[in-house]
Amino acid sequence: MNPKAPSTVLTAETKPARVPKLRFPEFRGAEGWKSIPLSRLAIRAKQKNRDEKIGRVLTNSAEFGVVDQRDFFDKDIATQGKLEGYFVVELGSYVYNPRISSTAPVGPISKNKIGTGVMSPLYTVFKFKDDRNDFYEHFFKTTGWHTYMRQASSTGARHDRMAISSDDFMALPLPVPSPDEQQKIAECLSSVDELMAAQARKVDALKTHKKGLMQQLFPREGETQPRLRFPEFQNAGEWEETRLGRLGELVSGLTYSPDDVRDSGLLVLRSSNVQNGAIALDDCVYVDPSIKGANLSQPNDILICVRNGSKALIGKCALIPNGMPLCTHGAFMTVFRAKTPSFVFQLFQTDGYQKQVAGDLGATINSINGGQLLKYGFFVPKPPEQQRIASCLSSLDALITAETQKLEALKTHKKGLMQQLFPSPEELEV
């Protein structure tokens, strides 16, 4: 299947009521889908782990599905002596985790594909009567299912969990096309999943390659020159130790209030605009262009997060590209204006930089002081070698970006397919 466009074997329906908008040719004349409660299609698992006969504890991750708890957390969260009340989860069972996240907006429902284990009674466990149920593994990820869940439940006392009883959960309606149509849809979407998985592995391989290359192209701790150099610089001597302040200057950010915010105007770059080492404009804030204290950003400025509620974001950075709208940056950010920006940006991806950032963060400190940042120490070569290294790594970055965009295109394609292969909630025949 071409991942960039719906397969030619699918045909859009002209009558949307009670049928999906897109059906395979052999099902064009089939009747509309019925809606049947989950409790009639599946059996809720209630078997407890008596005498703790099973010691394998599972968890349901929004990103990875059902996994071994020890592997996921790198330790045992649930301990022996406390597993009698846990549910037994057989191979092929489904597990609902009420914890919500950006990946699973109403909580993930995942199929156990790794083997029998036990899970916390906070989860709802059920098993379909029909073993051919991959169709529902895909359906549980649709916006239609999310709509059902929101109608039947609410967020609990904790804002990160859905509040729904197991009985109400099992009463939720599921679409039921014929077994053959279920299988056809499942095979179609699974094939896209396989393409996405292969593309994700390609992206990960490129990232791993770059990480290994950087470890060779930059001196390791305690060393004064890299282990890998381009031929023309083999005899160029050791790199020079320097401070960041000698490689450029900092440009302070803008302090503004909610009253300064406008629907359009001067773009204020914030931490949310730094995504995977690049500038993203999905979440933009604008202020009056005449506001005082705004230092305008320039192409090739390096935008750095220096203060944030999340420690994981401190030190993250991105190069400001050409073609940006008129912009500045907020007070929780800073800009480093370098003499050789492409090289310094790569320097900020090294383990040496990350280690110095981590050294500035304490138990309660979620910020980097500008003066301290300028004191960060690095070994650097002469400008021609800097440019050569930057050119090599920038080309690899461009390749990673291109392959990542292909992965995102596949995700968008699958999302569009799912919207058409499953009827919307109001279109189902009860």
C-alpha cells in the first residue's frame, strides 16, 4: 500500500449513515454496522492471583502497550506479598488503564501480547469471546471511542485519571461489522503500523549513528582532540580549550505580561517552540511589536531554554532558521549569538554540554544562570575544522528531519484512514 494516499481498492461511500465513509469493494453493499455493548462481546477478567502463584507483574503503558513492569521501570514496583489482589491477565486479554496522557487522551487500552501475568486491580481486564479481535485493537485508538469514553465518564479526583466504573466501561457500545470486514480493516491498518514501525526504526538508527559519530568527532572527557578527524585536519594539532563566552554572546529575553499579548504581531519564542532540536511554530504567542525591551532574533541565533518548570527542558536548544517571522524570545529563554553558529549548535548536543547543564541544576534549581553558561568549557578546533564538522553533522540532521517527516506523514495517513474506516459515533445503528 502506498502510505501517502488511500489504496485504490477502497471506495468512499456516498451514504454516510450507519456505515463508514470508506469501505472495501466487497463490502460496499453490506448492511450498516450494529452497535453492541462490550459486555456481550467480551468477558471481564476477575480472577485474582491467589497464593501469588504468578509473580510476573505487567503494566499498561500508553506508548508501549502491555509490558513487564520490571523492564519498564527498571525495578519491581509491586512486591511479592502484595500480589494476591492482582488480576490474572492471560495472553490475548485487553487491559484498560484509566490514566490519561497526550498519547492516550482517555487512557490506553492495550492487548497483552507478551504472556500471562498479573496487573493491579485499578485496571479493567477483559477478553473477547472471538479470538479474531485485532479490529478492536485499532478501534480503541479512534476518536469515536474517545467520544464514548468522555460521555460515559469524567476525570476523577486526580486530574490525570478517568473516573468510570468497570460496569459502565463494559456497557460501552462497540461497532460490529461482519467478521470478514473486521479482518480486512485490521489487516489494512496493521500494514500501515508495520510501515510506521519500520520508518521509526530507520529514524532511531540515524539518531544512533549521529550520536556515535559525535562521540568520535568531539574530544572525550580528559582528551584534547577527537578520535576521528577529517583527512585534511589529521595533522592540525590539538584542539584549544576555551570558554563559551569566547565563542559568542548572550542576548537576554523579553519580560511581558498577559496584557501585552495580541492575536498577531511580534512572535515570542518560548520553550514550547523548541521541538527535537528545531524551531516549531505550532504553539505561538504574539505581543505588540512596539513593546519595549524586545531583542529581535536573527537567523542562526541559537535559542536556549534556561528556565522552566521541567528540568528535562533546561539546556534544550534550536537554531533559528531563515524565513522566520519577526520574533524575539521570552525571559525564560536566552539566545546565544555565535561566531560559528552551526558548530556551536552541535557543541550543544555533546555529552560535555549536557553534563555541564546537569551540574548547574540542583534539587530545587530549574534554571541556568547566564553568567555561568558563558563559563562552560569546551575544546574547539580552528574555524575551518569547525565548519567541516558542522557541515557533516548538519547534513545528517537534515536527513534525520526528512525521515522524521516521512514518519509523521505515515501517522497522519493512518489517522485519516481510521476516521474513514470507522463510522462516527452518531452514525452507528443501535
